[in-house]
Amino acid sequence: MHRLSTKHLINLIKEDGQKIEVDLNLNSLIDLASKNKVLLQLLVKFDIKDPLRRSQEEAVENIVRLVENLSKDLDSFSFAFFKLVKPLSYVPADVDVLVKSEEREEVIKRIEELGFKVEVKEPFCTTLVKGSSIVDVYVHPTLGGMIYMDGQELLNHVCIKDFNGIKIKSLESYAEALVSAAHAVYKERIYTLNDYFTVKAWTTEETFKLAKELECLPALEFAIKLNDAIKNGLVEAPYRIPVHTWTKLLAQKVLRDPLARSTSKNLVKTLGTKRGIKLLKSKLTRESY
């Protein structure tokens, strides 16, 4: 049996790919696709109809219903769903909503009226939970309370997109490419094939322009280099960014970005809590997220 590589998986699921004639263990293939957040894309691509695919599709249906309800209830606000619409089929772990800072509390109240309860409240992000459903309301994307992207500027790049048959407010594709790169590089320290396909499909000149404005160019450039390395089989995904590289990129972020610098004290404070220590340990040891 041949060893399954990320390059094999990319060629198996990409739209224009040719099926590789290689003896692959289906369970290993599913495991790798799951870790890379492209499992549903793989199941759909090869029309695999089994309980796993059904569970994935049911999860998407639940997300769609939630997003549809949120869209209706928040229609009067300036907001956008982000990290939700991607250039491939996948199951989002939660629903992320970007809102105007002055409308944040009212948006949270509206979501609470849908039966959600506040689980975690940070300076720029509030997590609400209802059963297995999770909604994160952001003013700015953050790492432990430190801003790594100006969410209010991102709200200047909103459009209407299709999400599994419903029309929603979302970020422009070029902005989503940058969000995917920055989220993987600055926050998660893990780069998946979900990020690979998003950056590959949606990065444009507008992405680079926005990256410069938001002081996220190092993250975008790093993601693009990773894409080349993954495509050429030089590294495997999910790719865990080396600790020294990650800390260097974060240090550059703090030095160059006034928003990150002025809120870096929040990250330091978070790392001093039990929750912060747990999150840091997870980022240093996990293989995916």
C-alpha cells in the first residue's frame, strides 16, 4: 500500500484533477481529509453515499438553517458572515459574524433572543452557544484578545453571496482569502487544505492591497509560499507552523500594526489565565483544529 500524501489528496479532490491510480486506504484518506477540513468535498467529489456523508450533510443543513435565521434577525445591522463561504464543500465548526463596534451589544441581544447564551465574552469577541450550535460575534478577529485584523475595515468589503441556496452578507472573496491566511498563520498556527484551496482560488491583487492596509502581508506571503510547498509535495498538511516562525510573525505583527500593538496586553493577560494556558498548550501540541 502506498503512503497517502497531501499531494495525492489535492489531486483527488480538485475540480480538474485526474484520479490517481494508487492503492489508498479509505479510512486513511477520510482521516486526512477530515484533519484538513475538506472531508465533505472528498465525499461529494467521489459520490460516496454512506452514514458519514449523511452526517456531514445534516451538519451543513443545521448551519444553513442557523445562518438563515441570523440573516433575518440581523438584517437591519451592518454585519457580515466570514470564514463561512469557501470555494469548496465543508462543514463549518461554528458561525462567525463580524459586526460594527457600536452595534455589538444589540446584535448579541438579538442572538440571545434566538435562545443562545453567552459562553465567553472577550474585549472584541463574544461566543454564544445553544446546544451544539456556536456563534462567534466579532468586532475584530483576535488572538487571546489581541487584534490581528481590523474587523471594522473588513466591513468595507461586504457583498451578497450564495451559501448552500440562501443569499447572505459575506466578505468579498479576495478579503476571505486574506482572512483565511491570517487566521491560519496568526491564530491557529495550523494551515489546512481548506486554507490552501481558499488562498489559491481567491487571492487577487485586491487581496495584496488589503493585506498591506491591514498589516497582514507577511501572513499572506507565508500562506502563498506554503501553497507552493504543499503543491510540490515538499510539506504535508495540516502544516504546523514551527514555533519560532509563528512567534516571529506575531512579533512582526505587534511591531508593525498599531491595533495589534495597543491590544497585545490582552494576549499577555489571557496567557496568565487557566483558559489561556490551556489554549496555548493546545496550539503547541495539536495536529489540527
